[in-house]
Amino acid sequence: MRSRRSPFRYVVSAGVVALMAGLAVAAFTSDGTVLGYTGFNHLTENRQIAANHQQTSPGTSGRTGELEISADAAVEIAQTAASGAVESLGIKQRRGRAVYDIEVGETDVIVDATDGSIVRVETDDDDDDDWNDTNDRQTQAPGISFGDAIRAAEEATTGTVDEVELDYERGHLIYTVEIGKNKVIVDAADGTVLSVHADD
């Protein structure tokens, strides 16, 4: 006599399959965009970082005040996908969405500024990278974050922040912030604005 399988077993199996399928979709796509890597743990970690750094002052000047993910959170997320020193951070539009373009070592990481998902990870094979050729830059660590540098620049002038670079000049680290039509130089040790001049 053929044994009858319990309907409950089929329900549980279907539920497990549906759950796994949901995790796969969540790990691979975000609004139709392929994420940088597929691990569910990494995705959860990135969303936790994003939540911890959620922008809380949308009234601030410039495009950064309108972003849901802060520059500091974007940098942390990028560092989960690539190793090395963070050299630059750009804010741009990609397919109608704001994204951070972050250079970490020799890797470019694109982070969605709305939900913190990693849109793309791309290795830069440029062997002429001055950062990697300068030992002083590699050994020094900035005293303030990219977000702090952006806030200092926004207090010094008005406009939209387009790019922030961490540079080594005359023995110490500086942030160069392109904001509106100006370029603001911020001391990476303490956040002092060193100069504001027109960006030629």
C-alpha cells in the first residue's frame, strides 16, 4: 500500500523554497540593479551601516543634505567591498539615482545614495596611482572623515558638492572639496578650512 505524504511537508518545502528565492533576489538586485557581491550577510551588514549613518538633517545646503545615506556611511560600505585607503569620493547621478563613486585603493566602488546598496565594484589597473607610490600617504591617517570635510566646506561656501579627494601636500593630508564653482581645501587633521578659491 502506497504511503500518503503529509500535505504539511509540501507546505513547509514550498515555504523554504520561496524564502530562499526571496533571499537570492534581495542579495542580487535592488530596483533592478546588480549588487557588487551576493552574500546575504554582506547585504544585511551594508543596510545596518546605512541605517546607523542615516542622514537626519535634510535641510542642509548642497546635494549632500538631500541624500539618505551619508558620505561616512558610503565610505564604510565601500570598505566592506574593497581594501585599501579611501582616496576620493564623488557624488553623481546614475540612471536617475544619486550614487557615491568611491575610490578605495585601486578599486572603484559605486554605492547607491538612497539605500546603501553596492551598485558596482570595479578594479582600477592604473599603475601610475600616486597614492600607492607615496609611503607618507599610506602611513598617515586623516583626523577627520570625508563627511566632516564636506560639512566644513559647506560652511565655507554654498553650492553642490561634486567631489572630495584626500591628498598629501607639504607634509600633511588635506581634503580638496569641489563645491559649486569653488574648490575648498580642508585640513584633514582638524577640519580647518585652509582656503577657498574658484575652481578653474
